[in-house]
Amino acid sequence: MEMLSRPPIVYDPPQAPPDPDLVERVLQLKVERNAIVLAHNYQVGEVQDVADVIGDSLGLAQAAARTDADVILFCGVRFMAETAAILNPTKTVLMPDLKAGCSLADMITADELRAWKALHPGAVVVSYINTTADVKAESDYICTSTNALKVIGAIPREREILFLPDKYLGTYLQQKSGRSMHVWPGYCPTHVSIRSEEIEALKFEHPAARFLMHPECGCMTSCMGLADAVLSTEGMVRYVRDSPETEFIIGTETGILHKMRKENPGKMLYPAAAEAVCPHMKVNSLEKVLWSLEDLQPRVTVDPETARRARKAIDRMLELA
Ligand code: 13P
């Protein structure tokens, strides 16, 4: 196979260690505020390192559903914190920075979904958790990358399905379930930067490496055949931890490498695309975590009627999980 040319990948960008006083103050405030810090696998290392739970969308929604803390500081993106707020209407839900949005979630509005539903009366609406609270309120089921196949499997075969907003996850679900669905044409710009040419070149350089792929990858059709497993972010973390193999190509946002490297110092982890960095996830920082716990701001709230309707769809998912 001919070697493909590509820019060098920096596997371990150096990071200055966080100020220990800052870390200490955050840990103190967590106790004083009876706060739990939930961090997504894509958060920067210094934020992950002060979190009580680090996980994928499903794991963090489950952690939010069962916590007895008074304050939930959600270090991720807005739809994740909104989900926590929907599950905890009486708690204080904070984000380090409200500007941490999600380009994929913004690719369908509640008005667009209502218009789509009107074209398919009686169809079951399955929405990926990467959606706004307004879109969740118009949905029958929510799913994440962990449980999407299970959710689809719970819907009677004769029912028409509208799946949104990620077309690559939708493609994967159709292939795996053998069901045809109407799929909204949304995508995650970060996962689109992961390309099959890069994967092939990495596999050529590291023939023993296992390729783990997130179902949002833009190369879904061409990369599926290259993947040893298609997994959620936490599924990848578990796979690397439990596998006897020692080399892995990681097909998702690069923030996940922080936790993987900490857990597996002896294993070689290669990002499938060094440029797969979500700008929204990286808006949060340790300083903003501190300010948020100090001021109990900025708060994430969801209109109660929207939350009531969205919760039904989220609860259906949590019951299946
Ligand atoms: P996970 O649920 O697999 O963590 O995915 C979250 C996400 O937003 C991927 O872009």
C-alpha cells in the first residue's frame, strides 16, 4: 500500500500543570456547596481532574438523575446541562460557560421538527441527546450513542421512525438494525474531520492497532469496514482499559485521550485526526469551574412545560438503559 502524505500528528501536546491552589479551592468549594462536578470525556484534562464523574452522555445523564447533591456543575456542552436540569428541576444546575453549545444540536429547531412530523403523521420521533430541550419536548424517545440501537429495537417494526439530527449515526443504526428510517441531515463538524484516508495511513503505520470509531464519524460509510468497534466515548474508554491489546486508533474528539492515557500508561493511543477538537467543549477551563462554584453562576434552566414534555422522552430512554 502506498503511504499517504499527511501532516505530523502531535500525540502528546504539552500542557502546563494547573495551579495547585486553584485545584485546592475548587475541591473545597465542592464540599462547601454540596456540589457534584460532572465532566464529559472531551473536557480539557484540568477540568476532568477535578470532576466527580467523567463519562459519556448517557453515563452523565444517569449520574445527574441519581445524585443527591444540591448543585450540579456540568462541564460539557449546553444540551448535556439542560438534560441534567430537566432531570433535576429543584437543583441548581451550572455550566462553567453558557457559550459551550453544540453545532449538531443547532442543526434542527423545534419548528423544523414540527414541520417534519406533520409530513409523517404517526411516526415515532427518536432524537439523539445532542438536541435542544425544545426539540426533546417534541420527541418520543431520546437516545445516546450507547443505547440508540436498543431504543430503535424497542419500537415496533411496523412503525415509521424519524431519527434526528445526526445522519451518520442514523446511517449506522439503519445498517445495524436493518430498519429503514427517515434521517435528518445533521452532522458534527468535529467528527466530520475524521477521514478514512487518515485511518488507512495510521493502520499502515501501526498494523497491530485496533481502530475504535464513534458513530458520529463523517466517514461512517467508508470507515465502518476499518473499525474494530463502533462505540460511545465511554465505550471506547472501557474497550482500551479492558483489552489485552496495546495500540489503538481513537476515532473521536481528542479530549478523550487524557483519561485513556491516565488509565493506560503503557498503551499507545493514536488520535484518528489530531484536528478533531470540539471548540465548544474546550470553552470550559479550571478558572471558569472555580468562578462558577464561587458565584453559583451561570445557571442552566429549562422552561417547566418544555422540561415536563422533554422528560417523558428522556425517561423512556433511561428506563431502557
Ligand atoms: P458520547 O455520548 O459518546 O459521549 O458522545 C457525545 C457527543 O456529543 C459526541 O459528539
